[in-house]
Amino acid sequence: MKMKKKQAWVLFLIMAIAAGLLLMGCGDQDKEAEGKTVIEMVQYKPEAVNVFAEFEKEFNETHDDIYLKIDSPNDAMAILKTRFIREDNPDIIGIGGDINYSNFLDAEMLMDISDFDGLADIKENYLQMNKDLEYVPQDGVYAVPYMANAAGILYNRDMFKKHGWKVPTTWDELIALCKQIESKGILPMYFGFKDSWTTLAPWNAIAVDLCEPDLTYQVNSGETKFSEHYAEVAEKEKELLAFAQKNPVAQGYNGACTAFARGESAMYVIGNYAIPQIRSVSPDMNIGSFVFPASNDAEKNILNSGNDLMFCVMDTCENKEAAYEVLSYMLSDESVSKYLADQSAVPCKEGDFPIVPELTEMSKYIENGLVADYQDHHYPSEMAVDALIQTYLLDNSANATEKFMKKFDTEWVRYNKDILAKVKAYEEGEASHE
């Protein structure tokens, strides 16, 4: 009993000290911000918390009139949505270019920042990706693309060099390579499909070669159906299962990263975001990457790359000029370079920024803007497309693709009724003005 009381007392002291330090930190922050315009940013990438802490410190040390406060919570989107309900909006949000952005824009929560000078330095293709995310075309610009990612196929460079294997540039070459690797008793690919979201990595990488970037808008406007375009995407992803471990859902993302890091497969269909996880297991692994060759025309190869992080100014921000000053700081060459060094990303800003060694095979695509956004950036989370794909991949029935495509089209209508109505009204309005 005495021991339990002692442990409880020690725990109380620890909590009291921690609370005191927290209050001291809050007090210090309040003192630093006194008399200044406070700009609050909430950004959604917890893995980048350290570099954002550096940004906050450096900005506040170099600005006398503005105090920047950056929060990097683990579940930022849930926290942001809760704050929006309470009308407790930050000034700037750092989010990805996906369906959340579409919804925030549709709800008129974001400020038109067309007059922000820094937009002139952003690569046009990444700006266009945001326009493609609009449910209906809107005037203005509502986000500053900051960093992009690159998804294709990671491969073991040393293993390829040892066996004389060449990077494929067509679908037939990829299948032939898989058979060649298999003949050496080596597993060509490894998948972590126990985590259903990982099924979207090959899905997106294949789709950018075979489908139009604005396919979702075409579907929403009634021009076509997904089943007319996605069947080949689905069947090619399923074909890859023959070259992976026997049970693709036995391991999740972390397990697949670990297996690849340990040399259990020659390739891994995933994005550059997996590189830090792989290096945590094998720090010195010689990792390369190449664009997924989904067609038999090498000229049609395109890099699957989307806005991984971009900054939006909330419409409720009362200090637009101060917010713009923060954005200008984030877009400085020094800040961009610091983020690249920390996160191995792809810059959305024009400039002579180094491409990380793991992505050198993708350099011509990055430098020449031969990129297309992730198809799943347009999917509503409620539709759970990743789970639909996972189920399809495990379905060995003769009509699996037909069933999957029918369900995809049906579920799309079910979960996008409001958007379909909005697009229809827009199209009818445009037609009436012609």
C-alpha cells in the first residue's frame, strides 16, 4: 500500500511539473506575441513537425510585427473539422490536394488569393490540379501548392545491378521483368494490402497512364461512366498479384516496407512517402524509383504526382497581409530547400532545387511537368474505394471485374448525389448562356 501511495505521489509530481512547464510555455508564447499580429497555422503532416517547428522559430526571430503559431496535430483533419463547426478557424491551413480541399472550397471557407505574388513562382501543372478538384469551375485561386509527392515503383538498385535487370518502360516489359526476376528465385513485388489504402498506390499509378486527368468531372457531368475507363486499370492491378507474395493482405504498409527494406522483393509499388519508413529499417539501402509503365506506349508514361501539401488562407482570416507574409516566407528558396532536405519531397515551386537521389529516374518527368494527379484525390472517403479495390483483388470469380465496375458506378452515384446535382445545374446554366 505504501508503495502504491509513493508511486501515486511521484506520478502527481510529474504531472504537476509537466503542467507547470506547459503553462510556462503558454505564458512565454503570449509574451512573445504581445503587440503583434498573430497568424495561426494548422498543418496536417505530423511527420514534418520538426521542420515546421524550425519554420515557426525562424519566422518569429526575423519578424517584429507578426507572430506565427504553427500546430501539427496527429489527426489534423478531424481537429480542423471540429474547429470549423465551432467557428474557431485558424488563419492558414496546410492540407493535401484531395477531396477535403474540394469540400472546403465548395463550402466557401477559403479565401481567393489570386493577388498573392508568390503564385507566379508555382509550376502551372500543380495549380491546374487544384482547378481539376473544383466540383464546378470557379474563378480565383484558393491554395498555394507547396510540395508534391511522386508515386510509381520503388526498386532495389543494387539487386537490379547485380542481375543486369533494366528499368521497364512499357507494360509488356514490366511483366517480362517480373518473370525474369521470378526465374532467379526472387519475389518481384511485395504488397501491404492488409491496409486497404495501399491498394490505391498501384491503382493511381496505373490510372494516370490510362485515364484522363479530368475523368471524374466527365463522369459527374454525365459524359461517361467509370466502368468505361477503369476496367483495364483494375485488371492490370490484379495481374500484378501473380508476382507478389502468396497472400497480399497478410501484411500491412509497415510490413511491406520492412520486407522490401530487407531485400525480400526487388520492387515495391508505392510512393516516395514510403522511403523514410524503409530507411528506418535499412538506412543504407540503395533505393531507386521509376514511373509505372501501364501502357505499351512508352511515350504515354506519366508520373503520378499530386499536391501533397499546400497552404490555404481561411476566408475568416482578418489579417490577409500578415498571412501573405507567412506564405512568402514559406516559399523562400531557403524554406523550400529546408523542407526538401527533411522530407524528400518534390517542390511545386519553380527553381533549381535538387531532386532527391531516390527519385533521379523520375527527374525528366518532374522537370518537364509530365505529371498527373492521383485519381483517388477525387473520391469521397465515405465511398471507401480502397476497400472496394481490396475486395475486388481477392475476388477470383469469372465476372469479378464486371461486378466491381458495376458497384463502382453505383456507389459513385450513391455518395455523390449533391455533387452530381451541382454539376448538372452548372452545365445547364452554361448551356442556357450559349
